[in-house]
Amino acid sequence: MKLQGTPVQPGQIDLYLTINFNEQCEPLIGGHVKFGLKGGELKLRLKNGSIPYEFRELSGSLKLSHRQQEQDSQDNQAQKTVESSVIQSEDNSLGKRGTELTEDKTNPSQLVAFQVTTKGSQQNPAWVFEVETGEPILNGSINNVKLATLKAIALPCYIEATFEVSLKDVYLTQTQGLWSPNISRNQLAVLERGIAQLLLKRKLKPYLSRQQLRYD
């Protein structure tokens, strides 16, 4: 996840979001599990700043792009960003570690549709990401998309951004070598839920990605 700002007028900064969603393969109990996310929540915590609802632009039905489209977009854009200090940035984005399994249920050439809704106060705004019905998981990127306009009340202005997920957001796309193929559907559901809980605790909590910015 990457958050950038562009000054538009005194006391106002446009915020742009780049975020990548990918599957990840994780070795587990003598086998492998491949998983992704069906949703998540981007949370901002502001100090000396606010984002009213009418200044929040990322919402509605959208589609994730793929890496080549993302690179083409980057090559064609020159974005002037406000000077800022990145205090801390931590990213545990899916797809950075592990090995791929030979079989994949997702289609990399298909654009994945998702919904974004916004909530929260002016000092603690949030954006909820949810994959649309019929889509397996979030798989792809949004690149340098306008998130909102920040109103700076005083300087310095601080932003802490985290992307967080819960158990309902974790989806297993493939398992291999973890159990007998003859287990019942109920047993399978219990085992898959247990694995999702384990992945959430080990890899996805307290947040998937975190960034802190300061604007002077």
C-alpha cells in the first residue's frame, strides 16, 4: 500500500492510493494452502486534519487492473507530490512470499470487480473494500487513484494509514496435501475455517499494511 499527497490549494491536499492484492501460497502441516482476500478496510487516523464525507472520492463499483496496465499508467503520468516525511511504512502485501502451486482457480486475464464504501468520522475516515458477488478474491491493483481531499487544520499534519482484514475476508483458493479427499463437506468447512483463523493470526494481524506520513 502506498499513500501520496498533492497540494491543490492552501490547506488542502489530494490523497492518492496505490494498493496491490494478490494470492499467496503458504506451506502448512506438510502441505500447502493458497489464499487471498475477499475484502478489507483502509483506515486513516488524522492529527491536525480532517476529511469530510463530501471530500471522499473513492467509492462505488470499481475494477482492479493488472500489472502491465498499472505500469502503462505509471509511464503516462507525472504526478507532482507534496513534500512529506514518511515516518514509517510496513507492508505485508499478499503475494510477496511463498511458492506458487501448479493449479490456480483464478483467471489472471479477468478484471476483478469490487465495491468501496466509506464510513467513519472526519478525523478517522475509513474505506471498506468488498469483492463483488461471483468474484473469487481481490486480485490485481489500483494505481494512484484519488482517495480523498485532506483539509489541513494546522501544521504539521499527521496521517496514519492501515489496511486491516478480518476472518470473513480470508478465502482459501486451493489446498494441497493437508487432508484426505474423502472427508465430509462439514469437516472440510471446519478445517478451512481453522486454517483461515491461523493465517489471520500469523500473517494478517494487527494489519496487512501500515504507513505514516507527516506534512509540514
